[in-house]
Amino acid sequence: MVKAVWNGITIAESDDIVVVEGNAYFPMGSVKQECIAEDAETRATYCHWKGIATYFNVRAGGETNAGAAWRYAEPYPQSAVIRDRIAFWNGIEVIGKPEGAGLIEGEPSLDGKTGWEALCWIIKFSDDPVISAGEVEKATGIAESELAEAWQVYDVQRYASHYKRRLAGGNGAPLRLEKID
């Protein structure tokens, strides 16, 4: 039996565990509902192959661990095994988790993604040092006139920072994505 424990209290317990990228995902029904609550403060985050994660606060022993659990309510097909499941971090001890990474990201693919989700994908996977606005539009459907606005999306900024990309151009010059050294 795999357990998620915090402050000496078992928050979730199940033999039906799915491991994805080293994280144990518990069935939502295995979680003590009095120990979790949706976290309105922690911003949802985007993963290019799992989808959008929302966060939960974990409560145990009179304390709250903000954003210490997450789930993908509508995971992408590649990671559908985590539908109706929740994972823990930030000090939550997972005892008895199967060894290994489990499911990991497969061959990169846009899988029909468009808009800012596709823009995140390009930021992560393109090896091109410069990507023109025309190439971005072809892959994402984002017109050059809308690219600056799409660039402001929180997760686009998060990906750009992590994968070292910037939006360059403007003031009459064509927009483009550039790698940052």
C-alpha cells in the first residue's frame, strides 16, 4: 500500500498508483477529502504533454501546506492515465512508491495544439536559434499582430524563461523568437 503522509497523518493511501515522471499519482477517491482543498492562490500551470495542472492545499495536524498537491483534470491523450488522479510534493512523504520514473514524455508532437499552448511547445522543442513570426503563425495559428499579446501568457513566460527564449523585433521590425545565450 502506497501512502502520502504529512505531519504524521496519512492523506492518501492506495495500491492503485500510476507513476509519471517519478511522481506517484493517487486515485482522487483514495484521498481523505478533509485533508485537501482547492488552492485559489497557486496559479494553474501548463505542461506541454500533460495539460493544465491545478493545485490543492494539504491540511493535516492543524497546518496547511499550500499548493502541495496537483492534478490534471483534463490531461492530454499522451498522459490520460493520470485522469482523476492527484500527486503530492513540497514535503509530503510518499511511502512505498514503485521505483523508477514510470511513464515519461514520448516523442514530442504538437498533437493538434494551437495558440499559446503550441507556442510553449515551440519554445521548448525548436532547435532553431531564430523563429520568424511567420513560422510561429504556421505552427500555432497566432498571427504576428497577436504574438506580443500571446507572449504575455504566464506559462509562455515560464517556458521562455526556462528554455531561454525571447520575443524580439517590434517598432517596425518583424517579430521573431530568439534563443538567449
